[in-house]
Amino acid sequence: MNKILTQISLISAFLLLFSVHKTLAQDTLWKRNEKGERIFEVYRGELYNGEQYDLPPKRRFIPHIDFGFNALLGNASGNYALNTLRSQYFAVSGNWRFKILGDSSRLGIQVGLELAWLGLGFSGDDFVTKGANSVVFSNNGFSLSKNKLSDFQINIPILAHFQWQKSASNTFNLAAGVYVGMRAGSYTKIHFKDGNGDIQKIKSADDFFINPFRFGLTGQVGGKIGRIFVGHIFVKYDVSQFFQTDKANKVNAFTFGIRI
């Protein structure tokens, strides 16, 4: 089952990147003709010079790659304590942006699809297992060099978007909204040296009473200055609990990082 989920995620990522490649090559530019009527022209790649137009480009599809770190908020003491640097977040996504209040408006709505990998690197030597009725932290008597719970997610973000654009090379973006999603797969990984000094790597797949559905709040801020692409800083907060109710401590996932 885990191999099937891995294959599905790789195929989905490939299709997303292929779609990105086809879309990135196009820019739809809006301007006015001699009669003052709005028209558009399609340019490819370097042929686009947005500074010669009085209106910003109207893009229909925008791809993203996210990299960041995770934290657990709430009752996250003891076995639930994380090593933040070992709790990485990675996602590939794309969103469709629609302007509101006219083509020249700075306001818009963006709806996306996101494939995300969320890792929780626990700081202790007790690792997550699934008990009969709750999450159980077990110990095999060895010091763990890796102790991680990974969760593969499929999310749908919906954000209100504001864009200020002085020129094609000077932009500022601000967006905030919500997301809903579901768990598509999860597993634990532990690495340790056994009594003979040999490195052992154990991977176990299960649902670990992780909440199958999630919803939360998200936001991003960033832009582009000159020829330097600054990117965006993003944050995500799961309003829903990470684990199912009464199956584990009440903790909520919090993610922050860079979006390009």
C-alpha cells in the first residue's frame, strides 16, 4: 500500500511539474488599443517586458515549491517535543488566481492544489507506535539517531490575494486564507546502532491515529525587487488537531518556511 501511495505521489508531482512547464512559457498581457478597448497579447519567455504596459500580467496558473520546518503547538511536552531542524516540510503546489473587481484590480482569489510532506522529528528516543486505542511511545533501549513521523497530505488552499505591482520587476504580494486537506499516507522511521555497532533502519507504515482530515489557516507575504526574486514567506496553522481526539495529546501542527 505504501509503495502504491509513493507511486501515486510521484506521478502527481510529475504531472504537476509538466503542467507548470507548459504554463510558465505563457504570459497574458492586457493593454488598450487605439479605441481604448481592452485587448490581450500572449508572449513567451523573455519576449515579455511588462514595463511597457500600464497593466500587470494576468496569470491563470502559478506553481510553487515550499520548504520549511514544523512545530507542534499545544500539549507538546515530553515525548511530543520536537527537534525543529529535523522536522522539515516540503510541498509542491499550484494555484489558479482570479482577479476580482475587474482585470486591473489588485485584489484576487487564488485556489490551489498542494501535495505536502510533513515530518515530525522527535527529540527523544521514544518513537510513535499505534496502540490498541491510542498513540503509544515505545523505546527499544537504543539511542536513536533518527526518530521521525512523516505524513503525506493532499490539501486545497483558498486565499484572498493582494498584489501591488509598480513594474514587472517590482512587485509585492500578500495573501491570507484557509485550507482543507486529507491524510494520504504516513510512516515512522528510526535509525540506531545495535549492540554490535551496526546501523539499523526501521520503517513502519500505519495511520498512527493521525487525523484523516484537516483544516487550518495560512498566509504568505513576499515579492520581487529588480532582478532578484525574493520569493515568499509562508505560515500554516492546523486548527484541527494533528491526532484524532482522545487518541493522543492535543497538539496542532504549525509550519513556516519559504515559498518560491
